[in-house]
Amino acid sequence: MAEGMAPTMEQPTEGVVDDIDIRRSTLPVEQKRIFLNLRENSRGRYLRIAEVTGNNRSTIIIPSSGLIQFRALLDEFIESDSAVAMGQQAMMPMGEFGVGAAKKKKRGKKPMGSGENGAEGEGADGDEERRVFVGNLSWSTTWQGLKDHFVSCGEVTRADVFTERSGRSRGCGIVEFATPELAKNAMATMNNTELDGRLVFVREDRG
């Protein structure tokens, strides 16, 4: 160091704040441990998910702006796989949820109050274009509440909320309209609208 020059201290970058923990949770799954950590820094909030198996660790970061879409995708996976929804291996025959499932319209246990005035029954072939899938539903949302939320789009012929065997809502459902045009209008206008305190996700029904 040159004579007469004093050492300088590195100054903190203005506006940069250390990450702050907001909430932590641990989920043991079989031989793995899943760590969920909601954090915040100067750029905003984010969810940090880490999987630890023995000495191996992998991590993903999800910005808070993507959490609703992330949950909607989880609902989508749960809705399409009864084994995931029940937290165990599928107990139904392969024809119901495995090989050949696309040829059937069953989705597990009958939804709560399925259909108009609670009438039960499966939709006819070719109805997919008239139906929309709705995710991120509140556990308290009923078929009637789901139907009432979508009547502004046009005539609703059926509304189903999918349930587990225990009767608890899976957090997703199906709304069927009189025409495919009404279903398209619902997807265009009702996505990210609030129902029972939740922002619901609306997309085409993929059977």
C-alpha cells in the first residue's frame, strides 16, 4: 500500500436488503425432506423450495408473482390423478384412472351437488368444448356457488366440485355451458376472478 493511503472499507450497496425469513415449513415425504421458505428481499417476496435426500440437495425459487399459477398447476395435477389426490396408490381399476382413462368421463367420487339442482350423471361425449376447468377453489365453495359465479357468462348447464372420498373438496371443478362460445367467453373473462376469497384459475377442460 502506498505511503499516506488509508485502507478503505467496502460500503454496502444502497437499496440492497438481506433476505428476510417470513415463514418456514418442513415436509417429510418418504426418505426425503422438503423445506419451504417464504422470504423477502429488495426485489420482492419469493418461495424457496429445497429437497434434501441424504447429502444431496436441490432448490427451486418461485417469485411471489407466480405462486397462484403454481398452485393452479398443482390443482391440475391433483385433479387428473386420483392417486395424488388421495396421497396413496390408486385403488380404482386401471380402466378408471390408468390405461384407457381418456375414454371415460369419470373423475373419481361424484362431486358435491353435481349438476343442475344437484342432479347426478356424466356428461355426454363431445361436451369437452362446452366445459371449463376451474382451479384454486376455496374448500368451502359448493357447486351452487361455482355455478352462480359463472352465470354472468351465459347459460350454465352443469357445475361440479370434485371431492375426495372423505367428502372434502379437492379445490377444483368443472363448469359446463350451453355452447362452446360461452365456454370460450368464460376462459377469456373469468380467469383470475375472486370466488370465496380465492383467485380462481380458468382453462379449457382437457378431459
